[in-house]
Amino acid sequence: MSKEERITAEEAIDRYADMVYRLALSQMKNTTDADDLFQEVFVRLVSHIQELESWEHVKAWLIRVTINCAKKHFGQYWNKNVDFMEEPERVADESGGYELPEEHPVRTAVQKLPPKYRLVIHLYYFEEKTVAEIARLTEQKETTVKSQMHRAREMLKGLIPEQYDG
Amino acid sequence: MSDNRTDRQTFDRSVREQYNRETAQVHAPAELIHRTKDAVRREEQRIAQEQAGQKMSEQQSGSSRAKAGRAYGRLHRWALGTAAAAVVLLVGASGLFFGRVGRSSEKSASDTAVQEIASDTAAVEETEAETVGEGGLGKQLGTAANTADDAVEEIAPASAKEEKRKYEPRPQTVAAESAAAAISGAADETTDGMMDTTAAGDRTEADLGAVKESAVDSSADAVPALTGVQFYDKDKNVVEAEALWYNAARIESILIQWEGGTPVDVKIFRTPAGSETAEQTELLMTKSIPDGDTSVLLDADMLHDAGMGSHLFFELDFGTQVVKSEEYNIFYDESVLPDAGD
């Protein structure tokens, strides 16, 4: 990377705001918590920005820290197989407005999964991470990730409307 | 078996595509991005200030080392007093010796001449005695060996410093001052007349004993300790913990009190709540403390950006010892403030 391409936190926000927000939203129980998590992650980045040598590092760091902060936020809830959605999710669209969850049937179904299943599904489907990469990011064994993927898919079959089921 | 796999793959692909389509429609709200950029700029400023503070702290730690050196030097100074006493005794002994020489050599020299010789020789002896002090006591004390006058000068500012720190007068301090005066007197006598120095030396030795004892006693009394941490709201009322948690939104200032000396600086640290977060501990503020102060009132602005729960603790660097406070649980919820509904 040339010196002109200096990595700054603000530039990181411009590049990865959507990625972090989507991941945060997939992990938190509502948009308020997702907003808090989003902000915390980028504020933390300021202290570590000099340690990150490339935008790929920044991206990996952001995913890792978002996951860790979400885990920390949920604390004891993290490992419980409970339905997190305490209130109907409202997600921001591109224009800054909000859409009803009915317009996102698969996302809504994914949101009903336990957080650890949501995480592997989001990373595997949307971020296109491999099982090995997910294992590294979540600090789990690959077999555990595979098992979580399998269970998540099984649960999704019962949650997703028929038209998306094959 | 093969059909099952195909079904699973089809389902997976279908769900994946739909999930990606739906998720791609989600974007971080512009207002959140704007707010986060503001927070990032504030954090950058805070870090810049912190780095500037750390530079100051490094300078202060230089001063801290100097303070520690002074504390260490005090021990030397008492020992230097002992060296001064040794000088006095040696000079006294040499005075007696040369007094006898003077009396036995009446045939070849007048009393005045003898006194001159004795005086000159005494000066040599005094120098030698100092050298002995350096070589003997100096081995224990390093290279610091001063004359009695220097020792007195060192003790005197130490006493003045004790007063400046507004400690309650302790008997040991008074004894140390009187002993210092006695040493001073003994030193004067040494230069005035050699014949009287034996008595002066004895007295100095006795006084030095008192000084040594008082030095040990007074160092035992002055144990640096943190005596209190209080959080205050904007109306200067004490903010109490609710179920062991303090709401940082209420806290406007923090009062920290201590005893047993003056810390070089006070540092405030914050560790995010949760497990295995120790490595995420961050330094929020470093405040240098003027000599003699026994408390400091700090602005609590740095607590007002706390996103989630965290633990706060304070460190007081007394130069030779760092005193750490207990941890205070804090969270930030401005909805409890009276004007939050506006």
C-alpha cells in the first residue's frame, strides 16, 4: 500500500460501515443495540488502526471485534438457545428509511436462530467465509462450525416460507 | 441418499441467494455513520491528548525518579551525618594528638606557630577524614560523601519540605530538626576550635543516634494510601452507586484523596465489562499533582462516552510505590438525567 493510501478510521467507516452494520444487526436483538455495537467497534478501531497494515487486515479486525463485542454484550445469553427477537426488527434501507421485516423473510428467519447459529450463517452466506475462516474468527473448531452450520440449516428449514425451500 | 444431498444443496443455494439479496438491501443509516465519525474524531483527539499526557507523564516520571532519588538520598543524608560525625571525631582526635605535639615541641616553635601548624595539619586531617568517609562509609553509601555543612544543608530543606507538605508536626520531625541544629553546631565548633571537638563529636554522635531513630520512625509513619474516591454530580451532590453500579451520565467530577505523601500523578483506567477484557484496559487520563496536595478534583467528561458497562480504577504513583484503587462499576445512561426527555 502506498503512503497516500493511509488507513484511517473514517475511511474504514466509509468502506466497511455496511459490512459491520449487517453483522451487528445479525447479532444484536434490536437496531439500538446494533447501533451501539457499530459505534463501539469503530471507536475501538481508532486505538488499533496503526497496527493494521492493509484494508484486508482492517476488514478481518472489524469482523473479529464485532463478534467479540457482540459476545461481550450478550454475556450469559450467548450460549443459550433462546429466541433473541424481543421486538420486531426494523432495518434501515439505503435511503435511511426503515423497512418492515416481512420484506426480509429469510433474514427474519435467520434472526430467529440462536446467535451462534446466526453468526455462522451470516459469515458463510453473506461474507462468503469458508468453514476454516469462520472457525478462526469465532475461535472454534472447524468441526464445531460444521455442526453449527448443519443445525442452523435444519432449523431454517422449519422457519423459512415454502417458496424459498428448494 | 443422493436425493437428500441434492435437496440440501438446492435448499442451501436458494436460501443463501435470498438471504444475500435481503441483506444487501440493509445499509448502515447515514445518521449512524455521521454520529460514529464524530465519535471517532473525539476518540482520536482523546488519544492525541493522552499521548501528550503520557509525554508529560514520562517527564513526571523523571521527576518521580528524582523524588525517589530524594527519598533514597535522605537515607544517605542521615548516613552523611554519620560521616560528618566521623569527621568531627577524627578531627577531634587529631586535634588532641597535635595538641600534645604542640606542647612537646615548645623548644622549637612558639605556641602561635604550633597552632598554625596544627591548624594546617587539621585541615589535611579533615580532608583525609572525608576521604576515609568516602572510602569506608562511601563504599556503603556510593560516592556521596559531603562535609558536615553539606549534610546540614541537606537535612534542612528536608525539614522544610516536611512542613510544606502540611503534615501534622511529628515529634520525630522535631527531633530531627533539633538534631540537625546540633550537627550544625558541632560542625561550627569543629571549625572554630579543635580542642573542643571531642565533646562536640560526642554530642553529635548522640544526636545522630536520635536522628537515625527518628528517620526510621517517620518513614514507618508515612505510608502512601488512597483514602477516598467520590463521584459528584453537577450540583456537587455525591453520586451513589445503584446496585454497585454508578451511572456515568450523572457524574460530573471525581474527588480523589490520599495520604502519606504526594503522588507524582493520578491515572484513571477503564476496563470494559465482561470476561477476559483486561487487555482492553485503556488509560483515560493522567493528572499531574502539585507537591503537597492531598486531593484532586477531576472533570468526569472522559466517562461520558462510555458505550457499555465498564470498570474504572485509579492509580496513584508515589514514585517509590504505586497505589491502586478498587474497581468502580460504571455504565452510561443519560435517559435518567432530568433534561433527557427534551
